[in-house]
Amino acid sequence: MKKTALFGVAIFSALAIGINFAAAQEEDSAESKFNYTVVDGKKVDESTLTGYNIYGGSCMACHGPDGLGSSFAPSLVRAVQRRTFEDFAQTIAGGRSLQPGMVMPSFGEDMRVMSHIEDLWNYLGARAEGGLGRGRPRALDADNGEAAADKKG
């Protein structure tokens, strides 16, 4: 498959996820445009923890710890506050050139990232809305709501 075809599939997939995600959010739009659970500022649901792990492996080198930005890449914590999920997903899939020397690479062919865009969105949303503190979050145990050991370590 050619790169352009893969890129097109990746963008279509990201936008389809975004459309489904946005439709589900319309019912709950008064609360938040993100879908996460945080307890005690450090314990999170599986999606948010996965988003943290994907962020750490693919985004942190440029955007800095905790999504706060660096000298050459913007804060993603602030970006998700002013962007829609669709814009966020499209930027991840297609990349972005802000100015010479400031280029967001395309992750359209990286299925590890593309299949977890919603998880990234939720992690950054939890950070943006102040519910999740800095550093590595811990997983919520689904059975009793207590923090479970993070086995992805």
C-alpha cells in the first residue's frame, strides 16, 4: 500500500473515531469534552493511563513532561483546551508545519499512536482540566476503585 493511501486511511480512521466520540460527548457536553476518571489527582481509568503511556513513548520528547511544552514544541495541555477532538486527531495523523524548525511530524502510519488518539485526548484533557496532577498516574482497580499496581512499567 502506498504511503498516501495509508495516510488517507489513517486520517479517515481518526476522523471516524472523532465523529463517534463527539456524538457521545454531545449528551454530556455540559460537564467536559473529555472522558476520563481521576481519583485523588493520581489514580486514573485505563484509557487515561494508556494515553499517558502513549504520550510518554511518542510525544514527551518534544512536548515535555506532563504535556506542558518545551522550548521548541507547544503545550498540548493548553492545545486540547482550545481545539476540537477532530482538529487534534487530524494534527496527529497529518502533522503540522508551524514555521521553519518547528514541525510536528505525522503519526499517520504509526498504528500504536493512531489507535490510541482518544486515550491521548483523555490524558491531556485530564491534565488540562486540573484533575490529574503531574507525574506518572496509577491505575484504578475496576473492582473496588483503589489504585492498582501499574503493570506496564
